[in-house]
Amino acid sequence: MKKVYRRLPAIVFVGFIAVMLVLLIVMPKKDFSVNEKRNLQQAPAFSFASFFSKEKTFENQFENFISDQTPGRDFWVGFNSSFCKILGNTAPKGVYYGKDGYLINDPTETKQLSRNIGFMEEFAVDVKDKLNVPVTVAIAPSTGYVCADKLPDFHYTYLDDDLFPTFADTFKTARFVDLRDCLKTAYAGGKQVFYRTDHHWTEDGAYAAYSELGKTLGYTPNPETAYEKTSYPGFYGTTYSTSGFWGVAPDDIEVWDNKANDGAVSTTITDGDKVIEQDDMFFYSHLDENDKYPVYLDGNHPYTVIKNTKADSDKKLLVIKDSFAHSLTPFLADHYSEIIMVDLRYYANPCSELIQNENIDEVLILYSLDNLATDDHVGRIG
């Protein structure tokens, strides 16, 4: 009997592995993880070339297949994150489990930051000299910087206060808009300016940035009362998907719609051979999904055009951006008859040619600090 007890842990372990192996073989394979918002690795096709390649193609794909298709994967990912949190590791996947259900990305690397800032200033000089078009740059600070009181007790230092003054020194031709104070002021006043489960700013955060940008771009911001606000529950964003902390409560996401623009606004999205057109800037079908952020302008696309026949000017604005611009641009549409948005991750043509061909009056470059610090596509901006 004692021998049986001694061998019991080994027996249980072998039995567990055997059961998991059988389940892996017989259970249907999933194509997509709703929680992680990504496609899952399928069983790789075997070939001698991939098996013996120096890159270990087959081996890597097979390891990813086992990891992605492990029975009960969502449970094990969540269990690992929760166990790490119990042990004091509140950022097992680069996402801090903060106070009040905030999931906050840890401080980003800055390896691309100085190069990208340099690309932007060179672009501003070129556009100003050759086309006499002003360029404005705005950078959204880190969630962990603005919402510092939501961070866990142990965390790395956010460098926003060191980095933003260097941006102001670097941009000589480009007009730099520092968004730190407006967001911190709104947050201190009780506004939720960043989502708890997503890295983007909320409509309150986007509105604060829009109001601040008006001082440089020359428009008078609409009061909050100009917008009809509708809140939608059940929003789980990208930090939730990355973290594995499946137990946190979802966010609400808001749409601020200026009804004065009804019948005046159109959106045209060009993505390769696909063209999407509608008489609205909000794509409400995405509200049926867990990640509802694409309700703003349908998410990431190379080239988007927004026209407003009731805008308070006939100016044309080019927005070179990451996804933070999606929730802010509907505010800007009140002040420009046409806005063209390009995403350099997918749009490879020179922006200077676009400015000339489309008779652009002003350029706004809008990025979040985290994306700007790691994006290796900003060099395409010329």
C-alpha cells in the first residue's frame, strides 16, 4: 500500500497527460480565440524540408499548435495569470493587474522613439518648405502615467515626464501638442479617460485631446452638450486579451454623436480592392463583438475619407495616425469639410504626394506614446 501511495503522484501525472493527449486528438480544433482576439495555430503540414530547415519551421509551428489547441486553453491561461498575481507577479504578460479592475500595459520600450520623432520633424520641414502646409504632432501619454493611482504597488517607472520635454525640444518646425496636462486634469476631475480593459482612451479622453488640439489647429471645440451620448456595455479590449485576467468586469463604450451632422457626413474606406461606404462615422455592427472599439470608423484601414458638408470650414485635413485617432476624428469632422486618414502600417505611398494631390490644408500626426515607441513603419511618412 505504501508503494502505491508513493507512486500516486506519478500515476496522476501520467494519467493527466494521457487524458490531455486524447482530448487534443479527438476534440475539434478552434480557429479563433475570442478572449485573445487572434487566430490559433492549426496542425502544420509535415514536409522533410520544413522538418530539417535551419529555422525549425515545422518544430515551431507544431509547438504553437500544441499550445494553441490545448484542451481548456482559456482556463489554463486564466489560471496562470491568477496564480502569478497571487504570487505577487501582477504583470505576467506585460499587463499590470491594477486597482479597480484596471489592466495597464507596463512601460514600453523606446528603441524606435527617437528615430520616429526624427522622421516626423524631417517630414514637417519638407512639407512646410515645399508645400507651405503646417504639420501638427500630438502624442497620447501612457495609461500608467495618467492613471498612476491605479497601478499595483510594484511596477516599472513610466518615462512620460522625461520623454515629452525632449519631444518639445526636437520639434522645431512641427507644432507639438503636449496632451499630458489635459488628460491628467480630466482624470483628476473624475473622468475615466482610459479604458480599464483596453489601451485606448475613452470618449472622455478623446474629447479632452480634441479640446486641447483646438488651441493649435485654430478651431473652437464644441461643448459636450452638442453630443448625444449613448453607452454600450460589455466591451473587452486588447489589454484584456493580452493579460489572461479573464475575471475582470468589462468596460462600457460610448458613442458621442453630433446630431447636427445628420445627413451631412459620409465615410469611405479603401482597403486594397475593397471599398466601404456609409453615411456615418460609427459602425454599429461592431457593438455586437467583445472588442467594440472598431465602432469608431471600422478600425484599422490604410485609407479613410470623411466628408462633412456642414463643417464650419472648407479646409481639408490629413491625419497620419494609429488607432487612437479613430475615436478622436469624429470630433474633428465638425471643423473640416474633408478629413483623410492614413495608417502607415498599411499605407506605403509618400504622404507628401498625397498632400499635393489632394490639396491638403493641414496635417495632424497623432500617435500614442506606446505605439510610437515601437512602430517601425513611420519611416514611410515621406
